Amino acid sequence: MARDADETVVQTQRSLGAPGPDFGTWETACAVPSNLIRYDRFMPQFSPGQTLLIDADDTLWENNVYFERAIAAFISYLDHREYSPAEVRLALNEVERETILSHGYGLPSFTRSLLACFERLNPAMMNEEKTQRILGFTRAIAEQEIELLPDVADTLAELSTRHRLILMTKGNHAEQADKLSRSGLASYFSEVEIAAEKDPAAYRDVLRRYQLAAETSWMIGNSPKSDINPALAAGLNAVFLFHKDTWILEHATLDTAPEGQQLVELDSFAKLRAIF
């Protein structure tokens, strides 16, 4: 569920360098399920032999922060005389939703969205020079080195000795595969799944193809919309890993875990070792 206009202002301010919301602000925006097991409470420990499906972007490595920088540069460059930065961001969010439907996720889709947003808001000013300038914002993302989140490599190395790890991400297949290759983490995963969309059907398909037991399978990630809610709907357990820069289009209220399933919230990747 995308946040409303006031929350988008906060997101835009953070993109432009102003302080962003703290953990409590995220909690205020999202209802907390009553059966959620939180990091500040006693944590259960699960036996070896679980299957851990693990998200990639903003779970294993930084991703959205680079897009936010490109968006901040885009908004500054557009320098619209009629629309505020927050209103431009709202317009870009809407364009991105439209682009995703026709072109999927990934950097090429994001590039299309920036160009389409500029042309929609300022059509008379669009020319080749401005096109190349906007393409420069996205090239900076493509050239960014993979930046692993804290303790990810050591945690995966330990978890892989006790559990089956499957990378479960979505987006442009070549782009995601390249990130995994450059991350140095590929050896920890027995399988790699790059879905066009992470919905309940995608999770059920993974359970079926790998003959996984739902009760011992977990989806671990930072996105309520793509990692947690659809996994719970498909019968898996889930671990929500908070990330302060989760993409605004991935925000949603966390669903309540159905009876017989578990939903755990952790505030760092390293804490996976304590429960698995």
C-alpha cells in the first residue's frame, strides 16, 4: 500500500537530504499484527533443516537508496515552477506504477518512468539534451558497486550450514543475476528464483517445484507487499526485516499470520542466526 501524500513528502524530503522517519514512524504508518513476534521480545529458535527463501534488494544489499538519489537529482533538475517536489514525486510514483504493468521492474523500467514523467509534467521542455541528462541519473545506478548490508556474508555462511537457502527475488532477470554474481554471495544458495512478480502464485510454484513443506519454509525480506504478505497467503512462514529505505511502492500493512504460521520481525540480518 503506497503511503499518502503527507508520507510521500517525508520520503521526498529524505531523498533531498532531510532527515527521514525513524523506526517508530514506520510502525505508526503500518498496523502491527497481534501475533507478530518482534525483535524486542523473546525469540523462538527453529530446528535445522528449514528452507529459507531470501530476498535480494534491500535485504542482502543496498538498492533503493541509489534510486532515491537519482529521483532527488531528477526532481532538482526538473525544477518545476508549478508543482512542488512532493507533487512531482507523487506523479513519478503514478508513472512507475503504469510502467511496471507494461515493462516490469528494473533499471530499464525506471528509466522509462523518469523520461515519461518529465514529458508528462513539462512536455515543451523535452529535448535530446534533457533526455541524455536524465539517462545519466540512471547510469549512475547501473555503475554502482554492490554494497552488502551489515553482516550479510557471515550470516549466510553460517545459515547455509544448517538450512537450505534459496534466493527469491523479482525484477529484470539479467539485472538481478548480475547483482548476485557481483555480490559474491551466490555460493550460499542452492537455487535462485527471479520472478516477474512475487505474488502468492509465485510462492506456491516454488513450493511445488522444489517439493518444499510450507510449515518449514520461510520467506525473509524487507517488503511487506512482495516478501511478507504474499508468502503468508501461500502458506509459508515469514521474517520481516525492516529497512528504512524500502521502496515506497513496496510499502503495505503487514498481514496477520494465519493460524499455524509464524511471522517474525527482526531489525538486523545478523539476528537471523539467533533464531535459525
